[in-house]
Amino acid sequence: MEQQVNLYQPILGAEKHLFSARAIGMGLGLLALCLAGLAAFGAWRTGHIERSVSLLESQQAAALTLAESTSAALRPGQTLAELETQAKNLSADIAARERALDLLRLGAASPATGFAARLEALARRQIDGLWLHNIVLGSGEGRLALRGATVDAKLVPAYLAAIAQEPALAGERFDKLAMRRAKQDEAPAQLLFDLGAPGLKFPVPEPHP
């Protein structure tokens, strides 16, 4: 007489268990906690970017104000028309900076594009006696052009060495360095410099009326 034993029957007949409501609730709670953490980090990052851009804006505005006041002291015979022209130029510059800040707040230049990181790096590497007039940023790494002025020619290589230490600016390449002595009406600057990058051009200044 033969007898067959089915060794797989206990497995095939095992009772199936579904996830309990408690386990599902814990999973959803963990997911909600992760999403809240990501949202909080994004809000902190955006606030940090806005503070860095505001710092850079205030520093350059202070440098422009110093240059304007010194120039006015050296040229006491300015006419009302010249003063009005200077006021319009300063207002246009402030408006341009405000538009750039608005773009950052709206997310048009997010940290992932690299613009914010490079602006933060430039804000951290300010040097007394050297200021920037124009900043042109390209969409890819290594695309940055700077135009500025200084009271001492020795500050230019010191500034280049300082920004080279920033990780966000490590890949920047300049293909042109132009320097010239400042004119009398460009005081207190003693030297003006341009740092050019491939494919980037500075905006052409509007002619004075």
C-alpha cells in the first residue's frame, strides 16, 4: 500500500494577511512628515538666497553712493540737468536690481540653475576698496563676467584669488582681462577693470543726453 504526502500544502494553504489600518496610518504619517521637512528646507533655502542678494545689493548701493558723493565734492559746479541725469541713472540701476530680486523670489533663477549659488559666493567675497559695476551670468558653469573699479591695482589679483576659493565659482573661466586708469570724473576709483568670459557681453551704456 502506498501513501502520498503533499509537502507544499501548508504553504499553499497559509492564511493571507492584509496590512492593518494602523500600519497604513503610520506609513501615511511618515510620508507627510517627509513632505513637510522638504517644504521647510525649501522655504529656508529661498530665504537664505533673498538675504544674500539683499546683502550684495546693499553693499553695491553703498559703493555707488560713496562714488556719487565723492564725485559731487570734486565737481561743485554741476548743473541741475547733470544732477537730474545722475538721479535717473541711479534710479534705473536700483530698478534693475529690484527686478533681479523679484526673479529670484518667483523662482525664475532657482538654486538648481547655479545663479543663486554664484551670487552668494560673490556676496561673501567683498573687498574694501573694490566694487563691481556689472555682473553677467551665463546659464552654464564657467560663464561669468565682471566689471568694476578699485582704488588700488593690487586689489584685483587679491579679489580673483578670493573668488577662486569659492566652490560655486571654481569652474569659472575668464578669457579677457582689461584694465585702465580711471578718469578724473570717475573718482574715487583709480583703476577700472573688465573680466570677460566666452560668449558674454556687458550691456552697452546709454548715451548721456
